[in-house]
Amino acid sequence: MGERLLEVEDLQVSFVTEEGVLRAVDGVSFTLDRGEVVAIVGESGSGKSVTVMTLMGLTRGPNSRFGGTARLGDRELIGASEQELQRIRGKEIAMIFQDPISSLSPVHRVGDQIVEQIRAHEDISKAAALDRAVELMRRVGIPHAEQRARAFPHEFSGGMRQRAMIAMALSLSPSVLIADEPTTALDVTIQAQILEEIKELRAHGDAGVIFVTHDLGVVADIADRVLVMYGGRVVEQGTLDEIFYDPQHPYTWGLLGSVTRMDREPPRRLPAIPGQPPSLLSPPEGCHFRPRCPHAFDRCIEVPPLEARLPEAPGHLDRCWLEVADKRARREVAGRIGLAAAGTVIA
Amino acid sequence: MTRFVVRRTLSAIALLFATSVVVFGIFEVIPSYNPARAIAGRNATQTTVQEVAHKFGFDKPFYVQYANTMKLIFTGQVIDYQDQLNVVDQFRQRFGATLSLVIPAGILWLLAAVLLGSISALRVGRMADRALMVLAILGVSIPIFLLAAVLLYLLAFKTTIFPNTGYVGISDPVQWAYHLILPWFCIAVLSVGFYSRVLRSNLLDMVNQDFVRTARAKGLSRRQVFVRHVLRNSLMPIITMFGLDFATLLGGAALVTEFVFNIPGVGQYEAQAIGNLDVPPILVGSLFTAFFVVLFGAAADVLYALLDPRIRLTG
């Protein structure tokens, strides 16, 4: 792997609301190297988007509170001034958002929106910036880029809009690319094409990618390392293989179990994790997954630390009190990862 | 575009026709309405009144009277009953004063509303926002005749900072502006409050849009994000409102201001006509207003389509 780009340590984000303090992100730590794709996986409200938006300072506001550190090279992002962040946003850290139709300004031409970003950071003429925008659009596979640059977002299809977003994000060759559910709003064929674009980027080795998603199929396709988030905390993190072949946390089992697989006989009913994600205003005591976990026992009332529990894999961390041998035995009930957590037994 | 113009023209004709019929019809059903008596004068005999009624065609059926009046209007020969003056000439002479009053006032209130609405939105919930909220409510709820009277009392009577009413033509721009500052202010105050509140809520809706987040993520400065993305996308409703309000003011809705400040505009003329139940000026005034409403409604739609490429002109 390449040089270290980003180092996040014990990141804390809370929002002061009328009902109380909402701890959206509680102690997230990870690193990102050049040429690497780190996936952050979790349900809606698990804090994955807040984590990445905080890196760009997009969650700042009068009611936001932050803790921990996030270093981009030798610069600290969490306490950075707005001016400093302004220089970093779009140039060194760029972001692709979930919904490409609402994420592009409806009243500006697509080319102009890319030009706007280039000119926010570089002192070049409009014409030169537009040439570069067209070139970028061509690179991400937008046909007739010259004409399309003059079109408005509503004249683009969903996939083309997301390509335009990617072109915009890549316009200043950022070292960190954050993709916040970039394929969720797209159909599967377009999704596959967009993923190709991101893989292409990784193959060039220019940037590190943080990929936020709830789609494990996409994760398997693209990620090098995975963070599984639940209720604002990372419950498990490790390499792709570690997470997929030797998952340690019952929540991860549940996530993996709720994916249909082409290589196995489909279950009669797709297993789901029973219950609701926790409210971050009044989270359950101890392990956040405890109320939904079929394996919970008395010790789970204490928060398990995120630490390595496997001697052979020091980078594989999880937050579960169960003994490793016990976990491995339990998750293989019914011969399939995930069913144990889902609580469904197939006859 | 052709389709748009044709359809708007047709609907304008329909609207003008309907307006004229309704306004004319109102006077048919007003109980003690007798234009012949008004024309004949206070001491006229019954015979004289009947002669006048016959001469002006008041004894003919409704539709004949209507047709005759409309014909006179469109040939520019219609006269008012009170002073026997040519109504179209009156409107022509007085329109300059109304334009002098309304155009700068419109620019003033639009700029002030954008400025104050933006300040409110940027300082939402804080002192500036609250203070502007109070001012907006005051501005909307103070009757314009009261505001005008108070301003005149304080600034033109107690202290003679401004002239005590009157109008000077634009050929003397300094005196023109000097006489119009208070009237402009009065008209603007009424609209600024309302417009700035509408803009404020549009801005606050817009701030949470995804594309605004994208704009911030691009590394734009706060000012660039606000002006190019937030404000730009929030102006549409204001434009529609402005088109219609401006049109009615041109058509004479500034009548209270014109009356109090003694500005010889079309509104003042219409106000007098209404007081005298003088049908021809009222009818012409209504058509005049309806014409501007249609015109500025179409202009607002064109501007809308220019500002928002998703909107097509379909009429």
C-alpha cells in the first residue's frame, strides 16, 4: 500500500437537539492509504455519513460538538479554520453524494458547475477550466462531452449525473475521494459502471477512497478494508477477507446473513435482523447491539472495547465480549453465517 | 415561444373582456346609481335628467350601453361624467407621475427585501433576525395612509426636511427625487416586510438542499455558496409576486400614496372616479390594471424560465 493519507483517531460527533444530545459518532478510528478503498458499512443512522462529512467540515454548525482528531497529512481537520477547510474541500478531499439529481444545482449548467470548482482553487480562465471540465467528463465516460457540458442536470440520466459528479470530484485530482452511497440511487447496470470508474481510480493509485454504503455486495466488489458501524460506533473493522470470511461481531453476521447469494440455494425468507436500530438520543447501555442480539449475556451491559481478539489477525478489531471460539461456533449454526444473528432457523 | 405569446395574448383578451363586463355590470346593480343625475347637476329638473340620460344612452339596454362605451374607449373618445374630460388623455397625462412613483419604489423594495431577507436567513434566530421580524410585521400591518400622514407630519410639517406633498416632473431630476423620496419609502415599506419574510423562508428551505452541501464540498467560500447557489435558487417566488404587485401599482393601486402626497398619477384619478361613481374612468382603470397584470404575469414567467432551465414556457 501507498503512503498514509488520512488518520482518524477517536472521532466524536454529537448534535445538541431540543430532546437532548445526540451522539452520532462515538469513537471512530481508521486510516486511509493512497490507492486503498476503505468501506464504511452500516444501516441508516449508524453514523457513517456523519463520519465522512465531518472530515470535510460539512457537519459544522452551532449545535455540533466534535472530539478526537483527523489528520490529512500533517494538517488537523477537526479544529481547522473555515478558510483552511475551504482550501482542502474539493481540492484535497472531494466527495460524491448519494443522490445525483438533488446534489447538482438545478439552475447551473453541468460544465459550469465543474468549472466553478476548478476556479475555486485555481486561478485559470473560464475557457481553460471549461476545456478541463469537458476532458474530465469524457474521461468518466460521458458521450458528446462538449455538448453535454452545456446541458443542465435535469437533461442528464441518473447514471450520467453521477458520472458528472465524479468528474467534478476528480477535477482537482484530490488525494482523498469520499463516496457517500454513490450507487444507492442508481439501477444495477449503472451501479456496476460507476463502480468501474471508482476501481479505475484506485488502479491509478492516485487517491485513497472512502466508500460509504449499506450494500455488502458493493463492498465485496470494491473494498480493501471494511469498517462496520452500528449506532455511532465501529463494531468491527478489518480487511475485506477478515470481515467476510471470519466475521466476529453478531451484527456483522446479521448484515452478511441478510444478503442473497447467487452461489447458494436461496432461503425461503430472506433473514433480517429483528428490531430497530438504536435511538442515538437515548442509546442502550453497554453494547448498542445488545437489545437486538440473540447472543447477548450479562457482560454486554458494559461497552466492549474495540480491540484485536484474534492473535493471527492483529488488524481485525471488534466490539464483542464473546470468546472467539464461542463466536465461531455460534455463527455457524444452520451452516450459514448470519442466520444465528437473524434468529431464523430454516427447517 | 410563439405558442406562449399566442396563448398569453388570447388569455389576455379573454381577461380584459371579462374584466370590462364585470366592472360595467357592477354599476347596473348599484341601487341609487344614476349617472344622468350626476351629469345634469344638483339642481337639474326631472326633464333635464331624462334628456341627459337619452343623450348619453343611459335609457338603452345594458348590452347596448356596454358596446357603446367599449367602442368609445377603443376609439379614444370616452369622457368622464364628472368633468367631461377625455379619459384616455387623462391616463396618458398621469401615467408619467405613476411611473415616477412606482418604478423606483419597486427597485427599492426589491433590493431592500433581498438584503433584509438574506440578513434574516443568515442570522436566523439571532437578534438581527428577530428585530427584522418585528419590523416586517410593523411594515405589513401599518396602513399606508397612516404611515404617509405620520411621515408628512414629522418630516414635512414639524421639521421641513422634505417638501409637503406635491409632484415635480422628471425634467428637474433633483426636485423630482426630493418630492418622491417619502412616497417611494411608503410604498416600499408595505412590501419589504412581506417580501423579506417570504425570501427568508425560501432561503432557509434552500440551505438544507443537497446541492448546497455539494457547493460547500467543492470548496466555495460562504459568500459564493450563498449568492450563487442559495440565493439564486430562492428568488423564483419573489419574482412572481413582484410581477403581479408591480403590475397592480402601475395600474393605479398606489392610489392611497398618490392621494396623500398629492401626486397626479393614475391612482389619484381612479380614486376620484370611484368617489364619484364615474364609470368610464373606473372601467378604463380596471382594463389598464388588467393589461399590466397579464403583461407582467407573462414577463415573470419568461424570467422564471430564464432563471430555472427546468421550466418551459407553455402558456
